[in-house]
Amino acid sequence: MRVQVDALPGETFDARVIAVDPLLDANGRSIAVRAEMPVNRNSALRPGMFARVLTVFSVDDAALVVPEEALVPQAGKQFVFLASEEGEGDARKLVSRRVEVEVGVRRGSSVQIVKGISPADTVVVAGQQRLQRDGTAVRVVDMARVAVPPPAN
């Protein structure tokens, strides 16, 4: 667990959780924990200081994550549109396919996908409103390669 104190900007302290209160505060959606900090550098920490705590419960390096904009909620379920190739030879084209997914952890503007897609899938992140049905032709636009026009004077 990492601890940052408002009175000491830029400094981070390491701590270890030693006890967790079994009761949750329903109003504040918080839980009380007790932690110990092995080192108080130069006695910089004082009683009563306000601290911000970052606790990492687990890390999943293999998690599939998509931007929140890729999710399309419908009838209480979450969907994403995939872009996949269809046809053979010269008749090959990129088309859309709607897939139901199960979401996991949300962090900022990113959402973990627990079930429904694989790492090899290409997920549509913009323009889903134009994809009315499966099989609609799609075009991939690499926003990093799109030229930005110079500002008008």
C-alpha cells in the first residue's frame, strides 16, 4: 500500500495493512483499515495529518481492457462491436459484429472485459451508432496517422 500526505507533496510512503474492520460504512462507502509504516523519514509524519492511500488488491497483467466508449449498453447488458474480415479473395471486406461481453473492473476511462472477446479481436471504439446490424461494412481509421490541419490565422 502506498501513502501520500497532503502536507508533503511529491513524497510517497510504503505501508502494510495489518487489520481490516469487518464493518463497512454504508453512507460513506468506506472501510477502516489499520496499517503500519516501517520508516518515518526524518519524523516527517505527524499525528493528524490527512493522507491519501492507494491499495492494490491484485494485478492482472493479462487483463483485456477497452476504452469505456467501446461499450454499448442495451437491455441491461453490455455489448461491443468487433471488426472482422468476411469473404475471400477480392471480395474480402471488414464488417461489424455485435458481441455481448461481461465487464470487470473499471478504472478511469478503461474497462476490463472478463468474457466475450479475445486479445486478437479488433474492437470498434467510435461510430457504433452507425452499425445497425451485423455485417455492416466498417473502415479502420488510425487516429495517430490522421493529419491535423494547421490552425487558421
